[in-house]
Amino acid sequence: MSNSDIGPSELGTKEYWELRYDQENINFKDIGDIGEIWFGEDSVEKMINWTSTKSSSILDIGCGNGHLLLELASHNFTNLFGIDYSSNAIRLANDVAKSRGFDIISYHVVDLFNDDLLQIVNDNDDLDNNSLQNFDFILDKGTFDAISLSLQQTSTNQLLCDIYPKKIRFLLNPNGYFLITSCNFTKDELIEKFNDEFDYFEHIKYPTFTFGGVTGQTISTVAFKPKNK
């Protein structure tokens, strides 16, 4: 599927997410509802089970309400970071984590395409070595989907989705893993889109369906290793 087939959409704009998470902050304060669990609990469980090394540094790109990191914390992962360009999302994530006693999760308002994430983390976190070089695992659950719905371009007239793989590779430990879950792209499409910067490692299997003689699944989760360049 090409980007022209799925976008553009308001889901690819910062304004949409600020308004959405502003409402979800209100809902959380009023009734304790943290908001939508994107792709459901099953996808979260599968991503956690795949991310097996509990001491590794883990970054959730586009963390939203922070649910994936909360679940990782509940499974005794300890080196957890979440970023989102929506300040309202980060406010919600912090409030939810505080309400559940998970102060080990570090959340930051970061625009991946304009901010120096590693510098922001180093300046704001009390790290053992006072320097976070790169992340061991980077997780994406729907963020690339949203970025692919945006028509925003860089100063060099590149779509954000086209430079996203290079941004992720820069932040990832050379021996680390990038694990992405998507509902807009198949496994093969994700492999193609990330091929310049990553090698396919493996994918997570979900229940399949058959329609019109074609068998598929509603979401895809693929693990990548950075290419040796």
C-alpha cells in the first residue's frame, strides 16, 4: 500500500492529537479512563513477550497515553522511555503512570523530526552513566501509521514517513531491535519501507482471515535489525 492509498488524514496532524488527548485528560480525571488501547491488548502482550530483556533501554515512539510502557513496567522492565509530540499525551501518560505507582517511566515531549531526543533525555534523567547513547529496543505501535497520513515535509521537501526509518536507526543501538506494529501496512510492505536502514529479523503471527481467496491478518508486527553500514 502506498502513502497515496491511505492518506492524507487529520490523524496525521499534531492538532488532531492535541485535541484528542486534551479530551482524554478530562476523561481520566473524571472517570479514570486512560483512553483507547490501540490494536488491543493482544498486540500489547505480543510486543511485551517479544521484548524479553528486562534490563534493556526501551523507547516507545509516539507513546500516547503510555499504556504499552505501563504494561512493560508491570512486567518488571525498568529502563523505560516514552516520547510523543503531543504535550497533552505526555501529560496524560505521566498522570496515569503516577496513579499506578510507576515513577520509573520517563516521558518526554519530543518532535522526532526537530528535537534532539538523546540530549533531552540526558538533560532530564538521572542515568547511571549520565549518558544514554542509544536504545536497545525501539517500539512503534501505530506511530508510523499516523506519520504516513501526514503531508508535512522537511526543509528538503521529503515526507516525514520517508525519513522516519533513518531517524529510528540513528536512535537504535547497532545491536538493538526495532519492533513495529501497523494496521495500514502488511509485513512485506513494512519490510520494503524500512529496507534502506533495516534488515528484516522476524515477525509476530496473529490469527488470520480469508476473504476473496486471499489470506491475511488485520495488523502486522515486524522486528528489524539495523543494517551494518
